[in-house]
Amino acid sequence: MSSPMARRETVRDIEALCRLDLGSRELRRRIAERLTRLLPADSYCFGAVDPTTLLITDDVSAGLTAPAAAAAMHNEYLVDDVLKFAVLARSRVPAGTLAAATGGDPESSHRYRAVLPMIDARHELRASFVVDRRCWGAIALFGGGGRPGFTPADVDVLRRLSAPVAAALRRAVHRAPGNAAPGPAETGVLLLDQDLRLLSQNPAAKLWRDELVPPGAELPIAVLDVAARGRDAALPAYGRIRGRSGRWLSIHASPLSGGPYPAPVAVTMHPAPAADVAEVLLLAYGLTPRERDVLALVVAGLPSRAIAGELHITTATVQDHLKSVFAKTGVRSRRELVAVVLGL
């Protein structure tokens, strides 16, 4: 069991990491490495989360296999179980252990029976990272049978880190990934079986996969997430993700019908429309609701006086909101602001 001093030092170290100008993947990797020096974890999965859809869009992990990742996504979106990330994101304490969530009976959890054995784990600690009531990341830490279980003190460490880590992940949305050639303009199409294994793909899908993960890697976590949610849904599931080049993609998934065999899942990937990108960027800038209202009318081309009339505020108040928006987005003019929002 870790000492109170070790826990305080870990929180301070991770808060310091959160103040650095790091990309999302590097930030999550370094946070996870620091956490696993304190907590009794043998493996972990640390995902970035879309604050609107609450889908995991990308993961940094250690000790997980591709089959375990697919099984975890199936559990997360299609199985009734405890300690789901979306529930944690709305909880007063956004962290918890599987043992506590099941009242000391982990066998009652589908995830404990079906997923944890795939990585030789017996214990699980989960947390969602939330700031301003928006979730920007989620982590699952796993311990083997030879390890002690996670404790309430371990849960408290993640509770204390929830807001600073979420704020850092939110800022990282605006940090462009490393230079890489963007994906194609065409829509990529993948067919997955009921266990979310790849059956076939068109050439554009192969290129889009290379945009999301290094060549030769398994299916991106975002594809598995959307496919898992859309497999049994009446309407197509939707997610968005930023590729390695910085380009945003929209992902849709829905089951096909007809034929003598279990219906495959069709997944499409294509460049995200400007409105979808603008939505997540505005959330990432941490604008207040009123600032978002003002910005929406600026993008629509309204002058300050018209914005004031539309929102029933003074022109001076509009200018105050705009100054704040300029500061948060790092621009100096309306033209620059519109270009940032629309990705021009």
C-alpha cells in the first residue's frame, strides 16, 4: 500500500505534467507511467474521449491484446455492467474499483468474467477525467492476481487528478500532431464480423487506417468503439477522431441485413464536416455558454450591434465576450477567429 506522501508526490508530479505543452498521446503515456509507479497495476488503457459522444477516440495502452480491446469495447457499449466510463463521467466521484462497484462480488460483472481473464487481471480501477462537466479522457488500470487490490486511497488519487488531467487533455486537442501525409478524400469502407474482426476493406479504408494508426497496427480504438455501439443499434453510430496528420475524420457504423450468415457491421470513414470539427474545438477552448453564443453569431457574419440585439445584451458586453474569446483561441481578429473555427 502506498504512503500518503507517495500519493501526494504522484498528484504533484502529474499536475506538473499537465502544465506542459504536450500532445495528447505523449501526455497520456507519461501520466500512465507515473500512475503505475504508485498503483499496483500490470496493464492499462488510457483513452481520449469525445466530450459530446463520450466515445473513446484513441488509446494509449500497455499489456492489452487486440482481442481484449475488442472484448472491452463490446462490454463498454453493448453489455449491462458496472463502472462504465459514461456513468463515471457524470458521477460525483468519477473513479472507482470493480470490487467496490460489485459490492465485493466481482464475478457478477460481465467484464470481470469475459475481459479481465484475457489479460490475466483480477483487479480493475477506472476513472473518467472531467472538467466543466465535460469528459475528455478515461483510464482503466488492471492488476493481476499476485497484486493487492486497488484501495479507496487509490481511487482518491484519480479523483484529485480528474479536473487537471481533463483540462490538459482539452488543451491538447488544439495541439497539432506530428507532420504526416493526410488521408484520402474518398470514403473508406470496412466490413467487420459480429466479433468486430476485419472481414474486408476498400483501398481508401486502408489509407484511412494508416492515418489513424501506424501501418500494420490493429483496428483503431475509435473504429472498434463506433462499431460496437452501432452493431445492434437501430440508427448508425457516430464518432469523430483526429488523425496523425491533424485531420479530423467522421466514423459511422451500422449493421447490414439479409443473407444466410450473421450480419456484418459496415463502417465508413471520411473527412469530418467543418461543423463537427468546430463543435469539438469550441468545447476544447473552454468557452462559456455565452461566449459560444457570441461566437456562433460572429461565424454567421453578424456585427456586434446585431449580436447584442440577438442576445439582449449591450454592445460593450459583446466586445467583452469577444476579447475573452480572442484570448482563449489565440487570435486577434474576427477573420482569424472564423478561420480557426472553420479550419480554413
